Amino acid sequence: MDHISIGVFIKAKRKEKDYSLKYFCETVCNGGLTESELSRIENGKRNPHWGTFELILKMLGEEEFLKYCTAFVSVKDKRVIDLKDKLRHMLRLRNEVANNEAEILIRELEQDDSTEYAVNRFFLYGMKATLAFYRKDIEGAYQHAINAMTAIKPNFSEADIDTYILSSDECHVIIQLAVLQSSLSSLEKAIEILAKLKTSIDKNYVSGHEFKDIKMRLLYNLSKWMVTEKCHDIQSLALCDEGLTLCKEYRDAFYYPMILVNKASYLLYQKSTEDGVRIANDAVAVLRAYDRTNEASIVVSFIHKEFGIMLSKPTTLL
């Protein structure tokens, strides 16, 4: 695909979302590119740098399209893309040898002048946050996650999350911020962050192809923390039910049993013992059905320790 076709594609997708040039550049991309720059790209008068192109597609929710556009990537850009792929792979391994290799790759990326592009700085700080979290440097991870967001949104504030138009990658970093806040013993702040992110998603501010995973991950964590912090709040139950409905709609068996545990906990805190035990048994049944026996044992242990109840045979499955 040549740069003229790419420009036509970008313009069509921007208009689909009813974004003016000014609004897309200043609000959606938060000043990450100028109107004249985008206009030249859309009209095929400029072949964008990969970092700029990546930012545009992510904010249009079309990052999947990137894989079809590697033909015009420069040798230098290809090197950066390969380094980023290697870094992602290393961090997925989650062991100290891989973490040490990831640290070397991060330093190599830091020395590349491609970090002048916001989308690359965002990626770099996001990876630093993940590495710091794996090494149990929670405060360091939190600061790196904040740096990632300010790379894309210079005036980023947790208080304004519900007003932003967000890419799927930004949503994952915001959920990471909330998880880190919960690890820093600030559960109330973690709940506030995810509640604002949920508002943004519900307003359709979020773009990207990973919406389902983001929403289920958000509802799992938010319902868990709400049950823990505000176990008498009926909103906790509503969040659990919303999450379970979404899991059933998309036939998701990963978050489904975890949200079942949240709902069971809420009911047991409310002294609805019969329903709570039944749902907890269902959660354990699903976990065992998918060979997640360690998680099933953790649930059984938690229910016994927290509520003095020993779970019996499971009932229904997903």
C-alpha cells in the first residue's frame, strides 16, 4: 500500500468518526500533530514517519491496520519495531533472565532518536512500568506509568480520565495505574481511577479493537475493589452483573469465574449465604474445567478463611 492510499484510508476513518481536522489533532491526539501535517498526509503529499502514523491509527482505533503498512517503513523504523517486539516478548516471559534482557533492550531504545515521537515514548515508559512492577518497585512502576500517559497527553491528570478520548493502549496503562494504586494501599484512589475510565468507555470515548478485553478487565478489578472497600454498596453487585453479562456475550472464560468470585463475596458479606455459596461453587467449577486448579484452590481457601465456609461440589458451568 502506498502513502496516497494510506492517506485516503486515514481521511475516510476520520470522517467516519465525524472528527474535524482541528478536533482530531488538538483533542483526540492531544496536539500530537498539526492540522497542516495531517492534511498533507491525508492528501498523499507526505509519507508519515512510522511513529506519527502509529499515533494516528491508534487514536482512530485502527491499529490492526498497521500490519498492512510495513512496506513503506524505513530500515531505521523497522529496527525500532523489531526492538519493541523483542521487548514485549521478553516481558511476557516474566523471569529474571528475561527481565535483564528487557532492561538492555529498554536502554537501547532510549538511545534511539525515535523516542522524540510521543507514541514511542509512551511505549518505552509503559514497558519500564511493567518491568518495575515485576521487580516489585511499585512506586517506580507508578511513576513510569504516569510518564507514559504524559508522553501522549502532556497535561494528563487522573482527575480528568473521564473526559479523554483514549486508545486501547492508553486504557491498559490507566488500568495499570489503578492496579498500582491498589498495591500502594490506596484502594479508594484505584476505584476512582477505574470509575472514571468506565465513564470514558461508556461515553464511547475509547477507540480500538481491544474494547472487550479492556471492559472485562476493568469490570473485574472495579467490582473486586468495590466489594472489598464498599461491600454494602449495591453498585458492587451491579458491576459484577455487568461483567458477567459481558463475559457471557463474548463467551469469555477467563474473567467469568473471577467475577463470579466477586459476586459470591458480595453476597456472603450481605449474609446471602445460600446464593453466595452456590455462585462460589460455580466459580470453582469453571476454574477446574479450564485446568486452573491453583486458582480454584485459592478461591476455596479464601472463602473458608474469609467466611468460615467450606465449599462443596460445584453445580453449573459457563
